[in-house]
Amino acid sequence: MIPDSAEKSFSNYKIVGKHRESETIMSLELMPVCGSEVTPFTPGQFVILRLPDPSGSGSLLRHYSISSSSRLTQSLRISVKREMPPPHLPNVPEGAGSSYLHKAEVGTILSLHGPRGEFILDRTSPRPVLLLSGGVGLTPLVSMLHELAHGTERRVFFVHACENGKVHALRDEVLTLASRRPGITTHFCYRVPTDADEDVRAYDSKGLITRDTLQALLPLDDYDVYMCGPTGFMQANYSVLRGLGIPKHRIHYEFFGPATVLVTDDDRAAPAKTIVQEAPPLPKPESVERGQSAGVTVSFNGAAAPTTWPHDARSLLELAESMGLEPPFSCRAGVCSTCTSRLISGEVEYFEEPLTPPAPGELLLCCSRPRTSVEIAFP
């Protein structure tokens, strides 16, 4: 059951339009039932939907990236991939949330919270932009492309990888946006093109995105990279980008697996630190400033030697992962409360407000940082 504090943060939205983008992805246009404008969002953010649980017990919380332009004020769009069971596991049920949304009719009322998330386009940066996506990971990057095509003159490279044209979503929209002004380049990589793809040469390269592909496409420059896609895609391309010399603080990404999955050999050779999208350093608490030589430390599960909080670390969850620990997590966005842990001592602050505030003496690891030295225990 969702507590009253979280319940009040949800609003009713109506499905006012549906459009099939590919064999697996459906776009839904959502409009506030009350007739107000949508809450302003920054390209890259997501919304949380509360959907019926097919088991009949309560509800499901699912988050989906906004794929529409942030300039639209009357509605927003999400583009949802229907998660089917893998062929070798036919008895596994399909994704409950995506199945419900694919079947939902126009006029259906949905309960929505948001927008949320810190995987956002830096609107102030003048640097060229690489938008790199795999599969349904293109949805937040299409929203970013809308902003870049209309609001800036920055050089943009939109690189997308998928199986083939059957599952390539939002292709025409991306090409239309790229044609709006000079300086936007698109590149589509199909892993296994169909005969129809071959006939019209629907792709720019086939197989996998490689170092040679990116090296040939991108001129030498200092890029802002925004990357989103499946785990294997993220692992391979993070390594490629680092190999091309792109600093890790320029690589921003949306990723719901352990942060350490993307660590390269070069990263391991450096002092332990988190590697998710760039975030400002946490200001030192007053007690530390007065102590001058004192530093904020973190102790997990009664560790004998507390760890000094790295100045560029992002969250307590990712610090724990960088230390080889395996705390529980799921959404990594303050939504599901899976990472709830005990705060034995000290104070934390949230850079992303939890959907459901934790109880006294508890905290969410995924969206918090220490204000003072802390001792934490997780299952």
C-alpha cells in the first residue's frame, strides 16, 4: 500500500492517443485529467505510473522515460517496449506493466507521478553532443534531440543501435528533427538487417557499434555523451568511449544495474569512485569545515575501517558497490524503496526526493549522500 504522503503526489492522466512505433514499442500520449498543463520537465527525465497488479493484490509502480519535447505543455509522451518472455523460457510471464499499457485503450485513466530523475540534458553546455542509444534506450534521447534541434546550435550526433527495422522506433521522428537545422548527424546500426532493410539500405552500419564506427563518425572534440540502453550495450560502449579518450565525467547515462558493471580496467587502476552521470560535489558539512582535518566517512555493516567519502561520489549505493558490496536495489531512483537500510548514526541528504519517505532511522541508499560521517547497515 502506498502511504498518504506518496498518494498525494500522484495525479490522474488520461491516455489521449496511442501510436505503434515498431513491433515492440508503443507510444502513449498522456494529458492531465484536470485540464492543467503538464509539470515542466527537463529532457531525459522519467515519470512513474501506478498500474493494476494482474495478481489482484495492490498495484505496480513502473517508471518510463518521457520521449516527447519539453516544449509541449498540454501533454507528454512515453514510449513503452512490451517485455515478452525469452524464447528459451516460455513459461515466464510477460512484463505486467508494459503488457497493461500496450492493451490499454484511449480514454484509460492512469495515476502518474513526476517528472523525476537526474539523467538530464545540460542546457548550459556549449560542447558537441553524442546521443548514443540501444533498443528502447533511445526514448529519453529523442526528448533531448527535440531540445537540441530547436533550442541550440550545438553539434549533435544521434547514434542508435537495434536489431533491425522491425523494432526501430521513432526513426522518422529522429530524421525529421535532424533535418531541421545543419549540424545534426544520425547513424543507425542494425545488428541483423532484414531483407527489406537491405533493399532500401535502412541502416548506416550493421553488426555492433565499434570503436572504428565512432572514430570515423566523430571528429576530435570534447563531447558531452548521453547513453542509454541494455546492459550489454552499455558495457561495450562505455568501454569504447573511454578507449577513445572521452573523460568519464563527460559520459552521462541512465542505467539500472550496479554502477560497477561499467568499470573499465583504467577505472580500476584509479582510486575508487562512482562513474554515473556527472553531479556536483557534496558540500562539506559545517562540522567538517570546523574540524579542518576531519573528513566525512562512511561505514557499512560494522566495517572496522570507515571509508572516506569521495568528493565526486554520487550516492551511498554506488559507493557501496565500488567497494565490492552488494546492497539490495532495484530502481536506483528513489521509487521502489528496495534499498532501504538502517541509519545507525549520522545524517544524510537526498539529491532525489524518495517517492515514499523512509521511516525514522532508515534511509534509501540509491538517492542519498552523507551530510556527516555515517554508519549504515543493509541486509
